[in-house]
Amino acid sequence: MGLREYRQKRHFEKTPEPPGEVRESTTGRFFCVQKHAASHLHYDFRLELDGVLKSWAVPKGPCLDPDQKRLAVQVEDHPLDYGSFEGIIPLEEYGGGTVLLWDRGTWEPIGDPQEAYDQGHLKFRLQGEKLRGGWDLVRLKAQEEEDGYRNWLLIKGKDDESQPLQEIDIIEAEPLSVVSG
């Protein structure tokens, strides 16, 4: 996708969001989750791939329970610089509301990440401050919206890091920023 759509939706003279550029990271494969209190609270799940952050809006947020499949709506790519962004987007701007960095770390693809992304089934491991272990992003078939967004599912893999939702709701248990608290 690149960053054209990202830039078209924002007025950088009015918003603190970084304009960014497509570039390769020097630190490896970065991931982050940003808690975004816009018109509706959601969690933006982002994986570094192709010099940008591939991004999905997860309305209910990630879950450590493999039996819970969370809707993840793919949105426009974001610049790598966005991975450290926390701030308040003015309400009259696109995505207006508060953004905090809920989690961050590195991700390791299982298999070829570009091929997996193109085929609509990314398998990977996270090493974050809150999220760890195996995960899947699976694109739903025949779910492409007119505006080009796609519906995926974010699913926690069954491993030592998974836990039943009845035991822990990570969103409720860990609501704060990993940067600002």
C-alpha cells in the first residue's frame, strides 16, 4: 500500500502524527499495539513489513485466549515512526482522539512473511511487553469492503503464553501505556 493513503487522510500542520516515509528499519521486525480512543475505542495492531507498519484496527483488542477470534480490520499502512507515537489527535481531524502505546516489541514470522501476507495467513511470534508467543492473522475470504479495507481475524496460538479469557482479560488487566503509564 505505501503511505499515500495515510498522508491523504491527515493534515500534518494540524495533527502531531508523524508524516514518515517508507524505509527499512535497522532494528529488526518491530510491532506495536496502540490503544486509540477515537469515535470508538479500539486497538491498532501494527507489524513492520515492506518498510511500513501494516495496520489493523481491532475493536475488542487482542486476547490471550486461543478460542477468542478477534476481528481485525486492515487499515492504511503507517510509517515506522508511528510506532512510537502517543498523543492527542485533534477531534476534527481523521482519527481524532487519544492514542497511547499499549504494547511494543518484536515479531518473528513463521515462514516467508511476504508470501504469508499475500496469501492472507500470517503466522508469527511476538516478544512484547504484554503480548508474547504465537499468533495468527487470517484474512476472511470475500470480505473486501468497497474502500479496500479487509477483514481479518487476530487469533492467539495455543502455547505457554495463552490463557483463557475467564482467567485474564489482558485489555482489562493491563490498560496503561508501556511508555507513559
